[in-house]
Amino acid sequence: MKLAHLPEGTTDWSTMPVALIPGASGSAQDRVHRVGDVQLRVVESVAGYLADHWCSKGHVLYVIAGKLAVEHQNTQPDRTLSAGMSWYVPDDDGTPHRVRSDSGGTISILD
């Protein structure tokens, strides 16, 4: 990711529209702000959420509240994250992944 030609700005997340993301189990709420080629998101998942797909897109993820696990499609171990922790992966490199949150949580994602 290169943040070239990105204008300085702010985002008031309370004014961003909310989209419901149904999971394989549970659901999450997604707020998205696109700035050029960059996407900023705040995702709030309910307890028991499991993403309904494997993803190979690159992300930088920061856990604001709660706890979650990043599962991998192969035998690579899960990455367990709690508030204050980050996880990152490049585009199309490595194992497809998905998020599981047994107790719910809020994350910020840059992709």
C-alpha cells in the first residue's frame, strides 16, 4: 500500500452509514470511508461472529475493544488479538484468512 496523493482529512465515524455483514455465524456492522485507493473501516462484531468467507486481501487491523482470532485456511495457527493489538498481512501473499470473535469486538481496518 502506498499512501501517495492522499489528502489530509478526518472521519466522523458516527455519521458514516452502517452496513450489516452476515457471517457464517453471527453478524457484524461495517462503516466504510474510502479515500482514493485506501479504504478505512470500523467493524463491530457480535459475540459468536465468524466471517462467511476466506480473504486474501491485505489489511492492517487494530483491535479497539474486545477480542478476536484470525483463522488461516491452512495449518498455520490462529492469531488471537485483544484490545490494543494489531495484525497485518500483504495483498495476495500468504494464506487466506478470516475473523472469528467468540465474545464480540470492535476493530479498525486499513486496506
